[in-house]
Amino acid sequence: MPPLENVLIVNAIIFAIGVMGVLTRRNAVLILMSLELMLNAVSLNMVAFAVYGRVGFGNFTGIIFALFIIVIAAAEVALALGIVVRTFRNRATANVDEINLLKW
Amino acid sequence: MSAAEAVYYVVAVVAILSALGVVLAGNIVHAAIFFILALGGIAGFYLMLSVEFLALVQLIVYGGAVTILILFALMLTRARERPQALFGKTRPLGVVASLALLAAFIGASVGTDWFEQTPRGDIEPVPFQELGDVIFTVWIVPFILIGILLSIALDGAVLLAVPDEED
């Protein structure tokens, strides 16, 4: 197995790529995809800590947290895509910088 | 370097390159395809960390459900019919901010002593049965709550997406 530092660095790279997508993209669906990358990197981190610290005593907390994160992410993506489709019907755009109803 | 470690780095390169594809691709549908590949890479990470259960859940939930939802959203918002700029005006700032965040994370990972978290010996696979026992005894209340949350969220998504009567 690779040392824990390398696992954490790989996860940090994936998380930073997700942050870059959220900050640079315009389309709401692409932003959601980048958000999913960030969530995946975080749950990978939890699993890495759970697995590397686990030898000798049974500790499933990190793994169960990752499972819950996957469920939350599935709920979040379903709800957010519903909102995106609804917004597209009302405003005929899926770009977050054109959805400016609240902008004064 | 052992064989398992080499496989881990190959999977890492695939996952990172396809994640970059999600963020940088100039075509929305290509980005979605790269997204599927990145999720497959993350399922591979779970396998390498010997958590087979999570790898299966990842493939079913993300590879199946989330990908289909995203492709349908792309189709319903007609993302391909009207080509337009995919990146916002603040793109350079976003790139700089994410690189700064990455530098902070890498600095923290390298600068910490992980001796406590270093396994002595091989990592055993996480047994399905014990995991199920723990979920349905210790974690049963959060498990039920998250089931309720999931059904409420999916009902809300349907309510949001269904057209109004007057439309």
C-alpha cells in the first residue's frame, strides 16, 4: 500500500480540481459535476483514515461516514438537477451568471 | 514499490487526468464522459483501499444513477444546441485560488507525522458482515434518518421538475 501522505495528496489534487471547476465553469450542470468530484475526494479521505488507522481494532466510522456522504450526494444531485431544469424552463438558461433575478 | 502500490498510482493518474478533463473540456458531453471515468477511478481507489462494499456502492450510485441524471439534465437544458462560453469571466482567479488551496493541503499532508496512522503489516479487507452488523446496530438511527432524508429529497426533486398546471 502507498504511504498515507501520498493517498492524501492524490485526494487533495482531486478536491482542488473540483474547486477549480466550481470557480471557473458557467454551466450549472458542470458546476454540479465538479461538486461531486469534491464530495468524492472528501469521502476518499475519510476511508483512507479509517482503513489506515484500522489495523488491530475494528473501527468502521470512516467507512460509514463515506457511505452517508454518498447518500447525501445522491439526494443533493437529484434536487439540484430538478432546480436546474426548472430554472431552464423559466429563464431559458442554465448559466449561473445569467440567473440574476436577485441582483439589484 | 510493491505491485499494489504501482496499480494505485496508475489508477491515481487516470482519475486525476479524467477529473482535469471534467474541468477543462470544451464540450459539455465530453466533460460528462470524463466524469464517468473519474468516478470509475474513485471506485478503483476504494478497491485499492480494500473497501469492496463502497466500491460497489460507488459504481451503482454514481456510475448508474448520478451519471444518468446528469446526462438527462444536459439533454433537458439543451446544452449542446447553443454553443456558448463555458468559462466565466473570473476564470484566472478561480485557477489561482484552487492552486493555493492545493498547496495548503499538500503542505499540511507532507508536514504532518503520520506514524500513528501507519499500518503495521498488511491491510485486511473490510468484512461485509461486520460492516452490516455495525450499520444496523450502532448506526441504525442515522441510517433511518438518512433514508427519510433521501425520500424527501427525491419527492422534492419530482415536485420541482414537474411542470405547473397552467404551463
